Amino acid sequence: MKDLSNNVVVHKNNNGFQYLQFKKLLEFSDTLVHAYSLGIDKNYRTSLNIKNNSPELYSKAIDNYKELCKNINCTYTNLVKPNQSHTNIVKLVKSKINNDKPDFNLDEYNLTDGLITNKSNLLLVTTNADCILLLFFDPVEKVVANVHSGWKGTIQRTSVETVQKMKKEYNCKPENIICCICPSIRKCHFEVEKDVQALFENEFKQELQKANRFNEIIERKTEQKWVIDTVEINKIILQNEGIKANNILDCGICSVCNCDLIHSYRVEKESYGLETALIGLK
Ligand SMILES: [Zn+2]
């Protein structure tokens, strides 16, 4: 894998099954489990649309989830996944809803892009193909969160919403919170036109100028094209919310640059597959 940062460990078992973990979260292995999937031969698409229209793809996703859970020694039926629709809505998970199968495609998690829990044996799951997934952990209050934030979620500050909810609901102190940023599309490939650029400029100009990084993070390439560093924007707004810079662990991996190993919507188009991130308390 290209551009591998020093923040992650890549595991590969005898059957070639691969996944990535953050070194910082592995320090808390007594307390939590986590992983980010790897491999474009795997696919974690479990939406209702897939379940109804592509039952083979759905059952492949279920098999892949079972294998991933087995690899990190956790229980597949404990998975809880929001339905992800590019909102900034983050919900608390207090218990499983289904007893004998994962909580996928439930009405309770419609219009939801992030989940938080302080309960054990719940595995919070999100999926991506280029969007940013962020894993949060407060080792003091023992709270975890898993958040999907593509460019639309970033504009809506979903990551900050998560931290605010962790503070309000679980008494978390931002200075204790660890945030790990999974593989996603990066500035090298996130090219946009004026319509999207204007949304980012409008939302973040003040903060980026204050950090003296506006032209670097929203960089004009040609008359009509810009590249935007949505990962850096999340880091800046999280730090402005009180998260410590050294508690933000970015894997630094671009899904497009590494599309031989990681699903990318920009590369795969309509037949795209999804990777998954999961985190839970033991
Ligand atoms: Zn790239």
C-alpha cells in the first residue's frame, strides 16, 4: 500500500484476509476492539437496496462481516450500523434491537451517520468508498463513536457534532478524546468545481484563514477546478472543539491512490464496493 503512515498496522491472515488497525487504539486492547477492512475482493454493502435487489451481494457482505469479526475476535451479531445518508445526525446506541442478527437497515437508524455508545458488546459500524470514517474513543469515560463524514457530512460538521454529543451525553472531555481517521479520498484526488468549492469556502473560510491555511486546504488548480483537503478541515474543526492535535491519528491513506486495495467510488463508479470500519467496547 502506498503512502502508509506510521499510525496503522496492517494485518494479513493465512487466507489472505486483510484489515488495518490503529496503533493508538491497539494500546487499549483490554477495553476495545476496532478494525478497518481492506481488499477489493471483499465488499460490505448491506443496504436495503442491495438486500432486495442483489441478494448475492448481500450474502457476500454478511460473509465478509463474519470473517472480519472472527479475525478481531468479536461477535458478528453485535454489529450496529446507521443507514448513512450524508446527514449530521449522530445517535446514541443503548442496546441491540435484533437479538440474533446485526442491526442493519433499521428505521431507528434512518437519516443517521454516526453512532455513540458507552455500552459493552455493541460493535458500531460504518462503511465508505472515498468518504471519511472517523473512530472516536474516550479512554476516561469509556465511550466510543463511529462516524461517516463525506464531503457533505464535513460541510455539516458531523465530526464536531459527535464530540459535542459525547460531551453532553457522557460527560467526555475533549482533551481526552482520541480520533482516528480511516482511509478516504484525499486532497490528491478530491477535485471539485465552483459549486462545491463555494460551499466549502462559505462554511470554513474564517477558520482556515485564521489558521493561515485557506489557500493550501482549498487550492485552486485551474480556472474551473479546485482540490480540497477535507481530512485537514476535519482535523482543524476538531481541534477548535478541543481535541488535542496529537490525539488525532490520521492513517494518511488515499482510497483513490490505493484503489487496488481499497474500494473507491470515484474509481469503481456504479458497481462500487464498500469498505467498513468498526469499533466497540469489550
Ligand atoms: Zn489520492
